[in-house]
Amino acid sequence: GAGVSQTPSNKVTEKGKYVELRCDPISGHTALYWYRQSLGQGPEFLIYFQGTGAADDSGLPNDRFFAVRPEGSVSTLKIQRTERGDSAVYLCASSLSPNTGELFFGEGSRLTVL
Amino acid sequence: DAKTTQPPSMDCAEGRAANLPCNHSTISGNEYVYWYRQIHSQGPQYIIHGLKNNETNEMASLIITEDRKSSTLILPHATLRDTAVYYCIVRALEAAGNKLTFGGGTRVLVKP
């Protein structure tokens, strides 16, 4: 079956612009996660959804970052007024439930802010 | 979640076993040890996890010391495709949200 799908795979934008990154999780997976990975570092947790609600958004760096999952499936990570420091690979993962222990990751969306 | 310590890098020979160490000396009784790997330009991939017993699956074996303060991931016959960054993560399974906290991992290079 299909894995976690993320679009776009690459996004180049200018400082100050608005960006949306989309994640399509594995069908039936109720939990969805966003991570951010800078070059040479491990993934950094941003936000976790259980169903439609954000159960833990403690990793969002500031209020320029926001994520939604309105129907409990596809999620969109939104970044306002992008800064050069936002450049990273944004990874999405899903799991069958919050307690399975196994997250399935997509290949990520590489964001470059010029 | 307890912190983990891994060597930043290691090389191993193709066809030989690769033994990847991880120290988690502050692990709590309800915390599991998870291993993920990340091949270049891909998202992390789950490998295996365990609580206190040794575990084996089609990808690897996980050996956890009796005091649970360290563990070793064993790739029995390393191939070039096993070149990746390997992450050792400790978390409580019943913790809300199943959030994983990644460290720097070990960059493993399998050489022919």
C-alpha cells in the first residue's frame, strides 16, 4: 500500500513569503506528526495530531508556524513570514495509534528560504 | 524521556556483523529502547524496539544489558544499503502522543 506522501518535495521561497506543506498519511492511521530536520542533525519534533486535534504542539518554534488536520487525515503545515532559518527538511510521519511505537515517515519536503 | 549517547560515526565491512552501541544510563523502568535509521534523502525508518528482553526481527537484533543502561543494535550481515544514520531513542510507550526525541545518531558507513 501507499506510504506517507508529502508535497511538494522541494520548495524554494523568498524571505517573508507564506508556505504550505502537505502530508497525506497512511490510510487508517489516526496519529500524525510533523518534524523538522536541519542539515547534519536529527529530526526535531514540531507537532502531533490525534485525529483532528493537535494533541501536542510544544515543538512549534513560534507563532509563525501552524498546522491543521481538519478531517483527521491530510495535514498541512503552514509557515508565515518565512525566514532563512526556516530552511530545513520538514518530515511527516503517521502511526496506527499513539501507542504502537512505530512511526512511518514520508520522504520530507525540503524548504529553502532565500 | 531518558537521553541516549551514541558514537557519532563508525565504519563496518560489507558482509560482516555491525554492532551499534547506545548508552541510556538514566532509563526508567517503563521506557522502551527504539532504533530507527535514516538513509540519505529519505525519512527515518523503524527498525526494532525492546523493553528488557533481547529482540530479533528480519532487519536486526537488539541486545539490552541486564541493567538496561545500554543496548546494542546488531545488523548480522551488513550490506552497502545499510549505510545510514542510526538513531537510538528511549521513550515510555504509554506516554501520550508517542513522540520520539531524536539525538544525533551514529553515521554508519558500510565499506566493500
